[in-house]
Amino acid sequence: MAQAQKITPRAKDFSEWYGDVIANAQLADYSPVRGCMVIRPHGYHIWELMQRALDDMFKATGHRNAYFPLFIPMSFLAKEAEHVEGFAKEVAIVTHTRLRATGKSGADAIAVDPTSALEEPLVVRPTSETIIYAMFAKWIQSYRDLPLLLNQWANVVRWELRTRLFLRTTEFLWQEGHTAHVDEADAEREARTILGVYRRFAEDWMAMPVLTGVKTESERFAGALRTYAIEALMQDNKGLQAGTSHNLGQNFAKAFNVQYQTAAGGLEHVWNTSWGVSTRLIGGLIMTHSDDNGLVAPPRLAPVQVAIVPIWKSEDEKSQVSGVGSQVKSDLEKAGLRVELDLRDTMKPGAKYFEWEGLGVPVRLEIGPRDLASGQVVLARRTGGKTPVPLADVVASVTVALEEIRAGLLKAARDRREQNSVRGIDKARFIDLMKGAGGFAYGGFCGSGTCEAEIKEQTGATIRVLPDPEFRSKETPKTCMWCGKPSVAEAVWAQAY
Ligand SMILES: [Zn+2]
């Protein structure tokens, strides 16, 4: 159970607030290893719920899970030139396989055994394209083997100097999909299908609205032809890249010699895609919905969806309200809901309410003797509002409330994003916005990497996406909002995590 602690208000210090919400809800903690985090049960439960939902969606779109090794021969990383450049600066390398006793005491009692040096060092996967495509080369012979649609749930390591729980850690959990296709059109369809899956997951499950679109060359995945992303706007008006889907073209197929025999008998390289979302989504969930009282968990991903808090003074009352509480719990569980019945007699009801709020529980049911006398319980929503509901209708009332809360969170987040989006921006306004409130800035882009770099250097903002048609402004910008040259695409800028 959480020990309620003081939460810094968002308006005072957003970053402190974020840390306080995590600590208060016991989602994660810093580990003895710098840069790494420990995911605590309440946080891990959210991840398990995310995994289950995403895994079902991957399987429904024809993917199967597999598992590839944690270690990758160093030479593999070197095979795709852009890829190695993208990851070289953040990989952990295993060079030895043994320790030996030194005969000394204390910390010096063991040392690396120099005779155990590996002939070829191994890198700890920062992502698994290289080892997976080495295997694809073995498994794919003919067009009949395609498409090959795999996913793996795994941990990866990217050495980070700055740690931010869930958002930036050296080791994190994720899924990485890897697929092979006969041609560009099929790979493109796959990359787009997954972008749609990610969007649906973000909106339906996390109640987190996202923009979809394509990344510019400078923000593209190392080794990809095209990178698509879902991007969300957090409550501090910073962007969060929440998931990416890459059309890798034939870059990796050529590097790893993944070829197939065509129906006509020729030999062709396959087209690959890769795509991933990570425990970073939990950071996005926290920063999208939570408030100054702590975590607000969207109902479908809440580890506890309903907390039942019976209220009593005498032992007689206790046995009465807890009996009804048990019955309600069992009815709600039969309806597939995750429920806790809080019978602790060491805490006052008010303190219990406060604690369940901090844990993000969407619905609380208060059951007191007077409520029972009138055949009702009180339904309190984490997002505000208390109403009595008839005991006989409690399952239906809770189910409706959870769905209303989910829809309400999504709408509130979407309204907030739109209120903090500026369209048709010009340079002066852009500079002001990035110095001040932040948010999504829509404007024309000339397509030049130099322009992009200059904007990043002067304002800290990057192009989050060149948005898909449904997110574009009614009026297509004609000139680059920064340099004034002709615009090639509308872009969305933001400072980002
Ligand atoms: Zn420009």
C-alpha cells in the first residue's frame, strides 16, 4: 500500500510533480545502477495490461511472437552503416566471460579474469534488427515464406547519462516487431497498419490522443527508409514520441543478404519493417492524465479499477458493510473488473480515499450503514464527482462510469492538445511560443536539414512529424515558417522528451 506523500503541484515544478506522482503511486524507483530503474508491482501491472492489449492487437493483425538473444556479435552492428552510426555511442559491450578471486579482501576480492577475453565482443542489444535479419536470411527462401511477421517482447540497453523514470533509462522494456515482405508496397502497408494499431491503442486504451505522421530525415530511425510515429502532447506542453514504425526498405536485407526466390524464379532482396513501443508509454500515461493528487489511470489500464471502501463505527456495522462490500466485489469481478475491498481498520475512510486516489483508481465505492439502509452506495470518480447509485444496479453503474471516465479523459486530453496547438505559425510567434508556453506549432517547412538544425539549436524544438492529412491545417502553408523559402510540407514542431 502506498504511503501518501506530498505531491509538488504541476504548476510549481512539472518535473518534480512527475517524480512525486511515481513515488506516491509506487510505480518505479531508482536502482543502485545509475541510469536503470526498478519497476514496482503497481507500475509493472500497468505494463502487463498494456502488453496484453497490444499483444492481442498484434496477433489479430497476423503477427507471432518469438525471442532472440540479448547479445549480438559486435560485427553484426557494423553491417548496416547508418545503423551502427546511430547506436555506436550508446551500446554496452561484453568483453569478458569470467571473474577470478584475487586473494585480496573487500571490493578487490574479485577481478575480471584477463584470460577470459572474448575473441569477438558482444553488444547488449540496443534494438535487434541485426540479429533478427541474420536469422531471416536463414529462414526465408521463397516468396511463399513471405510475409514473415514477428514480434518480440524484450529488454534493450541504450546507455543514457540522464535518467528520467519511464522516459529515459539505460535499460527499458519494449516490444519490437520485425517483418519481411516481397515488395515496397507490402512493407509500406505493414508500417502503416502498425501505426494504426499504435494509434488505436494510445487512444482507446490509454485515452491519450496522438498525431500520426512521418519523421523528417534527421529524426528518422538509423537505417530506415521512412519512420512513422505517434506523437502526444504532455501537460507541460512538451511532445512525447510514443511509438515508431519504420519502413526499412532493403537496407538490412542487403546487409544481411536476406533474399527470396520470386514466383518467376528470380532472386530479390526482401523489404523489412520494424516497429516498437516501450515502457515510455507509462510515462506518457502519467503525464497525460495525472493531477496534483497523484496518478490518474485510464480505466482500461488501471491495475485497480474499483476500490470499495466500507465505512463503519461499531462492530455490527462493520460486519454489515463488509458483507455487502464482499458481495459487490464478487459481482464486479464476475463482470471482469479489477477490484479491491479495503477493510483495513488502521486507517480512517478519508485517508483511504486519499491513498486510492494517489494510486489512480478510477472508481471508488463508499458503503456506509446509512447508504445500506437506503439500498445504495456512493460512487466517486477519480476525475471528480460523487453520486449515489442503487445497490441493485452497482455493476451497470460502475461499468458505465468507467467508460465515461475513459471517454472524458480522452476528450479532455484532446481539447488540451488543441488549445495548445498553434497553426499557421510565423517565426516571431514560434520563438515566443517555444520560449514561453510551448505546445504543438504547425507551420510550413522548406525541407532543409540546415533549417531544422538551426531551429533546434535556437529554440530546442524539433519536428515531431510531418502530419498525416487528417491532422493538417485547412490552409496549406506556402513558405517555411523559419527561412521564408517555399514550403514542401506542413510540419509540427515541439520541444520534446
Ligand atoms: Zn526553412
